[in-house]
Amino acid sequence: MANDVVILGFGPAAASAVEALRSQGCDANVDIITAGPAFCESPVLTSYNAAGIVAREQGSICTSVLDDANTHVFPNEEITSVDTEGQIVKAASGREWPYSVCLIATGASPVLSGESPLFECNPLTLRTFEDAERLSTVLAARPHASILISGTSMVALKAAEACIRRDGRPTILGRSPHILKGSAHPRAASRMEALLEDQGIELLLGETAEKARVLEDGSTSVSFSHQEEPKIFDAVLVAHGMSPNIGFIENASIHADRGIVVDAFMRTSAPHVYAAGDVATVPCLLGGSKVAGLWLAARQQGKVAGTNMAKELRDEGRACISDVSAFADGMEYHGFLPANTIKVGDTLFAAAGMIPSAEDPFAVEEIETENEYLMKSYLVVQDGRALLCGFNLVAKAGMAGLFGKLTDSIGRMQAEIARNALQGAFTDV
């Protein structure tokens, strides 16, 4: 078999893996098989494309990977299976790629099924630049377009921002009483909600869509659980989370729960197969394991996978899943810190770590000024020290110099929480 590396997907984890392979002196042929375009695009920039701020060509990242003569990208290829015994990747086109080592980094796609009647109305999503172009087309075709955005995640908020920037009228629909469930404490969320409403974003919280139908003119009529009359929207966008793109491993000997289960070296249960990014179930620094769904985490996981794939190739394949000692000096992934930062217009929200609830043994500190609200949670340990374990920040970040100052503060708090977690401070919480 050729000494080949096959990488499935072309996102941040894949690009980072190629960079790591080359940094380790590995000059093996690398084939990148992707259902998308022949370049790595940033999903972080899609909302700015929909808003008309960033052109699609500006959304291409990690371009140095494409300058590598031994790296070849095969775009628009739907992967159908991974034969882990024969070590072959197969695509719907009939093409096959043998591998010595393989990385699965196919990312995730928006959830487009469930109980909501909105799924039956050909809804928009916001993940890829194709998604952004669809939203942009709607906003350009209908002045002051009314867009129903189902979901209260950061994707939903960025979609709303794109609408506002294009003179649209976004309405955010959420089952929960507050936005950013799981990231924002209710007191922080309520402050963020007020700032969003100040920007012209309507919020329908504690509501569900009961009925929805597409009208003859292409608009959508939606009936809600607590509204007497249906409302008409020019378009509907759903942001109900992401699902890992791993359907092609169904018949492979690769163990998965919600994502592909990996060890600290990013190896799967199948020899010579690794996984990274939005397909991988990895440790959380606060406890447990799950798919991180974070850009930085994907980059870090790709680096670990690429470094260890290079090691395996140097060892001529002896470092397989059953050979723990062979990776004794390999690079390890210790886990990710749940952390997010989002800017919607001039409004900034950041969160990391544990968000306190009534049942948690945390001490809470709240600081509020005219432009900023900060909630910090601390775990008080036996020796009396108070260890930072989480925070929420809501701020009006439009003032000159304030955004940079806030992001520096956010970075320091995130680093402090990560250090405490790595030292085992939260193990028994």
C-alpha cells in the first residue's frame, strides 16, 4: 500500500492536521476528500457574507495547505463508506482512496428534522457560504424582509444580525424563556435580550411554532402556541443545533455515540483511523465527554491527530489502537473548555466554564456598570481559596478601544478557568 494519508473533510481540523503532518517532517501524499469546495471555508464568517460585509473569497482560510505539492483536494465527493479492514475510503462517484492512515474530519450539518412544523417549509440555515448566499438572496429580493429565526443559539443571533445589517426584520423564536440556554445565566441573558431588542430584533421566547404553511407568494404563515393570530414571514431560518456528518461509518468498525469516540491521541476504535473536530467525542475540561463544536477545539484536535498520524507513519503502522506504549511520547488532547464569544452589532456576549444554578455550590460575584455586566462564579475549596470556574459578560462594545480591552479580559478569564480545570479543581463538582 502507498504510504498515503487520506483526510475526510476540509475544515479547520483537517487543515490543522495537514499543517501538523508537515511540521513533523512527514512528506507523505495527502488526499483530502470533501463534499464541499476545494478550499477550506470558515463557518464563523458566513453571517458576515450574508450581511454583505465579507465576500466568499475572503472566507477561505488555511490557504497554505493548498500550496503543498503533495496535498491534493478532491471536492464535491460524497463519502459513502470507510472499509477499515481493506483500508479504503469509497465515494458515491465510484472513486476509491487507499490509506495508510485516515482522519475523519467531516464536520457537522444543521439539524433539519424534528417535531417543529417549520422543517416542512424548506427553511434556510446558516452553516456554509451556500447557506449564507440563500439568506442574502432573500434579504436582497424583499426590502425589509421579515425573517423568522427558530432557535436561540449563537448561530441564531448572528443570523439576526445579518438581517439587521441588510435592513431586514428578524424575529427570534425560542421554546426557552431566555436566549443562549446552556451558555447564559438568566440574569445575563435578560440583559443581552434588552440590548438585542434595542437593535430591532424581536424576541418570541417561551413560544413554539404550532403550524406552518408556505403561501402562494413564497412567504410562510406560522401559528404560535401563545399568539391568537398567525404571523406571515418572508422566510424561515432554523438554528436547532448541529449533527456530526458520520453516516458513512455505519458499517465500519468505528465506535460512535453522538460523535466518534476517540482516545487522547485522537485515535478511533479502528486501527489507523483518527477523528477530529465536530465529529469527535472528546473530554470536556469540566467533566464528561461530548462533541465540542468549537473552532479552536477543532484546530487543536486536528493538530494532535496530524502529529500522531505522522508518528504512526514513521513507525510503519505499528502504533495501532491496541498498542498504548507505542504512543507513550505522542501528543495528547486533554479536553476543551466550553467557551463562546459573540458580537451582535455593538453588543458583546462572552461565556466560559460553569454557569451557576440554584443547586451549585458556587460563590457568585456580579459587577455592573453603565456599559457592562459581569457575573463570575467561584468554587471555594477546603483551604479557603476561591477558584474561578465560570463567567458571563454582556457589554455595549461600540466605544473606541473598549472591544479590545474586553477581549483581553475574556482571554485571561478563560485561561484561568482552564488552568483550574487542568489541575483537577472541578473533578468532584
